Amino acid sequence: MSLEWEQIDFSAGNLHVRRVKHGSPSVHPIRGDELRALRKLQREAPPSRFVFVSERGSPFTTAGFARMVERAAAAAGLGIKAHAHMLRHGCGYYLANKGHDTRSLQAWLGHKNIAHTVRYTELAPDRFKTFWRE
């Protein structure tokens, strides 16, 4: 959760991802609009080695992020107790349904064991709808 500015390579447009729970580190691309937003944040935020900080200037904690997701879900009227890990599941589910292969998703999500990736990549119920159609 403690993303540091040194992990962002503005010139190459890359994010160097460090993993928790023995996950595999990776490098992810950052698009132009994302880079511009990060540059703006860096200019306007209080000086810190961390990208996301609390009002007190300390690194944004995992618990703080979890509370923010819960409040956002409540404010959106989702009617569920949302947790931050749902974002990870949503990412895997979305990319799998866009046709990305499981090995690539494994690297993107940082899983050492592909069995963990399979949990995130459940496909939509209509996935077979276009099989054998031209």
C-alpha cells in the first residue's frame, strides 16, 4: 500500500510494482493521462517519499484504504459490504473477459502460483455464446 515516488519512472512511463505475500514484482505501463495526474499530485501534495499520504502526512495504510472503499460503496448505494480486495478480483475478471490469457494475468497480478490466478479469472456466464460462430 505504501507506493513510493521512486517506483514511478516518469520518463519511461512505468510503475515498478512491489508485491506483498511473496508475490512476483513486475513493471506495469502508466498511460499519459495517469502520468499527468501523478505529476499534478506530486506538485500539489505535501513533500513525502510516499505517493498517497493521510492528512497527517504519513503513508496511507491498508486499513485506511479499506475504510475508504467501504465508504465509497456505501455512498454509491451498492448495498454490499465492499472490501478493497474486490478491486483485485474485478481487475482479473475484467481482463480475463477481455480475452487476456491466464499466464499474462498471472504476471499482471503477481501470482507465483497460477492456481491463485484462476480464482480471479472466472469468466462471464455468456462466455460460450459466440463459440463456433462465424
